[in-house]
Amino acid sequence: MHLMKKPAILLIAILASVILISATTKMSSAKKINKTSLANTITTKSPDNNNTALFSELHLSEAGLNQTVFTSALHGLQKLESEGVVKNENIITIVDFSQPSNKKRLYVVDLQNKQILFNTLVAHGRNSGTLWAKSFSNDGSSLKSSPGFYVTEDTYFGHNGYSLRLDGQEKNINDNALNRAVVMHGAPYVDQSAINSLGFLGRSWGCPAVPMSQHKAIINTIKDGTCLFIYSPDKNYTEKSTILNS
């Protein structure tokens, strides 16, 4: 009798182990699916349809943003997220230099909750142009803006007050941003009064400066590992960007 029971007990134990391993594998797979990034969800599996629907739901066209710029921003976000350099893929900031400086061409978008958090003025570099940003550089003394994708870093108090460091992700395009101290900060010349007086917004030394009334709120929203995309239609950028063309 004892000899008959042992194989049966052993068989039951083996079956229980198989069931446990199968259940554990399914739970692990479910966790991996849940961890799929928001950026990948948006831009894969019929990306054009998903991006168009999101663009429409956010009413970005009414806010002045071109859908092509938005799609390019999401494409870059997905790539940076896949490389592990973006910590928070739910927030993206877009600066659209295809618009003149007298327009509200900065957009901070909450992709998860599908909201435009900020849509406001933003300056370009003094030597990049007056009303339009047309000339760009990665050089330290150029006083020009640098287009492309950035990842936001930490904050600090400097010459321009509360500021946010920006780490350029595009080689020979904006990867000198940290050395140049190209940061986001508030500036009194980023104001409608400057536009009324000059016909264009006041300009920075290359930084995407924003209104004093909003700079702290914007910086606190996008700091610590979100994607910032400064778009320019300039062919020197669009044809050389490895992120846009990946």
C-alpha cells in the first residue's frame, strides 16, 4: 500500500508545481504589459491614427500647433524613452519655432490625462533672429538657440533666478547645452508688452525663456526627466537629426 501512494503523491506534487509556475508566468507577463510606456502605446500599433486622434482630443490645432510637429515630438519621446533617458513619459514640452515669437508657441502637454497644461510665450536666442528663429548653433558664444530633443534635469537658482537645466540629446546639434548653460528660466522680456513695443518678443542668449508669471509652475511641472522638443523646420536640423530620422 505505501509503495502505491508514493508515486501518486509525487504526481500530485509535480502537477501543483506546473500550475504554480504557469500562474507565476502569467502574472509576470501581465506586469510587463502594464509597464509598457505611454509613449509606446501612443506611437505604435497604427501610430498615425492614434496620434491624429490624440492631437484632435487635445485641441492642439486650435492652440496653433501643427500636427506634424506634434507627431515628430511623440516619435522622439518614444525613442528617448526606449533608450531609458526619459524618466517621465507622461509629460512632453514642445517649443515650435515654425511659429513667430509673438505667438504662444510653447506647449506643455499631459499625455496621460490628455490636457494642455501650459500654452504660452517662449523666447529664442538673440542671434537666431528677431520675429522668427531662423539661425541656430551649438556653440557656446553664439547667443543662438539650438533645436532638437532635450531631457530636463534638476533645478537651481542662478543669474536668472529659478532655472531648469536641459540636457541636449542630439550630437553636434544641441549636445553642448549643459556647457553653454542653455536652461529654462523666467524673463521679464517674455511678455506681451515687449511684443507691443518691438513687434516681436524679447530674446535670450539661447535659452527657451518663459514668462516670469509662469516660469516656476512650468519648471516644476517638467523638471526631472521629461522630454522637451524644440522644433525648427530648418533643413540643417530636420535632415541631420538622427532622432527625427530614426
